Amino acid sequence: MLLIDQLDQITQPFKGAVITIGNFDGVHIGHQALFYEVIEKAYAIGGTSIAMTFEPHPLRLLQQHNRPPLITLLEQKVELIERSGIDVLICVPFTREFAAIPAAAFVEELLVRKIGLKAIVVGEDYAFGKNREGDIGLLKELAPRFGYEVLVTSMIRTVKGMSERISSTAIREMVLEGKVEPACKMLGRHFQVRGVVVPGRDRGGRLLGIPTANLKLEDELCPKSGIYAVTAEIAGGLHQGVANIGYSPTFEDRQFTVEVHILDFHDDIYGQKMRVNFVKRLRDEMKFAGIDALKRQIELDIDCARRVLEN
């Protein structure tokens, strides 16, 4: 996949550009359906499949308060879009000047003249341009003049067995509530956080005999405090594990941590980047009477996680 992060990198229009545009936070199964339609159309006309997104997320610039944490930061979003099979990802630097471009000018100057638009794939509620003044009606109105096709796709709205509409907002709320299994159904994969393994408080191995990797999070969104069965990607390998998110109430120091005990793993991984995939929430955090009681519970959690991850 070709990644373009500055518009001046586009020196000539793409051949048969078929494009979809959005923030794609989470790159959930609704977004993936759009990408597949773009790819199919591009293949049919011998063209180029293109996704356009924005960095930073427009809400970061336009909304000063109550900005929601992102499900996927740019690095992961790029990886997931590439995995979909899209040919080109255009990541537009989002500024107030860009936000002020009128919708019609956005279509003519950027999509048609610069990118070479031949078809655009959008959801039923798509809006764009200054103050979101552009819509499907405007796209269809301009299409005969500029010679492109507008393809309106029926979005995947729900997952079987769930009533919630698929959306980044719904996924974010599920993760914040620790509901990682329904979030997985909407994402089409397990929710993941990333970070670097850093020295912790040295209690797992020293006091409990159960070493943990302490993660310095890079992501904004983190599941609700509790104990989770997880898989951990590190040093090119995928390992089973148990994650503890929260404040370790037994020790009463009120320091928030994300710690992962990797099953049957003893390598030194300080300073390395780790990705943690959340499979199932096992229980809430609990305060125990002492170290021995905590250790017994962690051993039970490890057994439980093994059963979950091996099924």
C-alpha cells in the first residue's frame, strides 16, 4: 500500500481512482465493508483503490472539550487499512484551513483534478466539506459534470445477536465498560493496546513469584479496570497471557498500571514494544487480605485464562 501523508506528494492523478473517505476510527467491520466495495469497483475498471483519512482526527482540532479517546491511533489505523487490500491511503493533514474548504471545491479541486476521481463509495449518511455542507445529493449533482460515479453502500448496521448499531462510539463505550467480547464482534478482531515494556514496581516477580510486563501505553483508549485473558505480541511471537488493568488495591498505592503476565515466558523484554489483544474479561479488581491470598487468586486467573485462550 502506498501511504501519502502530504497532498503535494500527489504529482499526477491516479489511474481510475475509486475512493472512500472517512475518519475510520477503529477500522471496524462497517469501514472494512466500504474498503471491499472500493477494491471491487477499482478491480472492475482497472483502477486504483484509495482510502482518504485525516490526521489529526478532526475532533481534535474542532472540538476543544469532551474529545473522546481514539480507538486506533494512526500507526494501527494505517496497518489495518493496508491489511484490507487498499492500494493507496491518503492521510490528509487536517487544519482549520482544510476544514474551511467548501464542499464543491473539495470535490473539484482535490478529488477530481488532483486525485483523478472516477468513482466514490460512501455510506448513506456521508457528509463532507465546510460545516459538513456536502452530502450525497451534492456528489450526485456534480457527477455528470466531472464524469465520476457515486456508489452509495448500505452500511453493515448490526452484528448478529446484538442490537447496537455498529459505530466507533458504540465500540468505544464497550471497551470503556470492559465489554471486550462484543467490541471484538464489531471490530472484526480483538481490541488491542500498544506500548513499551518499562520497569514497574517489581512486585510480581519479587513478591508473588509471578513476573509481569509493565506497559507504558501509547494508546488513548484502555479497557475498564479488571483482569483479562489476553494474547501478547512481542519480539515476533504471539503468547497467551493475563492482564491486570487498574490500581492494585491490595497494595493501596493508587497507581494506575497495565501489567501482563505472559504464560510460560521468561525473556527479558524491557524496552521492547508489546501489543496486547483483549480476549475476555475475567473479573473485577479486588482487594485481598494479603500477599498469599492475592497469589492464590492470580494462579486461579492464570488457569482460567488458559482455558479461555485454548478454546
